[in-house]
Amino acid sequence: DKYTSDLTALPNLKQFQQDWEKFAEIRCPFCLAFIDIDNFKAINAEIGHDKADVVIIELSEILRSLLNGRGKLYHRSGDEFLAYLPNSDGKEADYLFERVISIVTQHSFTGLPRNISISAGIAQYERGMPLDALSENANLAMKQAKEQGKGRAFVFGS
């Protein structure tokens, strides 16, 4: 269906855009996190597209289980994911993702001769903020996480 990722069976970006209206109406604090695999192009080149897809699927399962009950995970595209974290401020989301990143870093992925790392850019929703502004903040936070050495989370404005 058009609201589900064919690769991961997670809700996709279209579904996130549909859900956005509900998130903004709830009136509780929440964060949006952008997550991606560090150096994914090199991994893809090293093990090939099919095995790289297996890594993405495995990562989606790990993320889904770690976020279970704490948020909703979406497959944005390729090696990129979005997480909606209700009732979370930036500090709580950062704490959660530091733990998630640590677990992912220690995981042995099928068909991959080495471990991987992920980075997360986190932005806290402010009442009335449009989706594109929140997304831009999460994207800027992701860039900061990458610039600080990858394998880490960064909260926008911290």
C-alpha cells in the first residue's frame, strides 16, 4: 500500500505526513528524530545492494523493538528513518537515542563483516510549528551529529 515501505513494512513518509496533523493537535510535547546509517554508501559498495537492504531491514526491526511503546517509527527512504516521540522533550529523546545507538553499534548485522553506527538528529516540537520547520531543525541536528564524529545523537539548539 502507498503508506507502507515495501522494504521494511514500516509506515512511510506519506503516512508520517498524514499523521502529522494528529501529532500537532494532541497538544503534548513531542520530538521528531531523523535517524540514518553512518557511511551507508560505503557499506552498500562493500557488500552490495541486496545485502545492504538486509542491513536496513534488520536495523528497522531493532529500532522498532527499542521504540516499542515509546514512539512511532517510519521508514523515510533508503537508510533513513523518522521517529515520533510523544511526551518527550529533547533531553529524554537524547537519552533514549544514546541507548539505541549503543545497542545498534554492538549488534552483528547479517552479511556485514563489521559493526555499523547510526546518527540521530532530534528536534523538539514547539506549539504552532509547521512540519517543514520541525523537519529542518531535525535535519540540522543530524548534520551536527555527523560533524561531531557520527554514531551519536544531537538535539537541535543544545
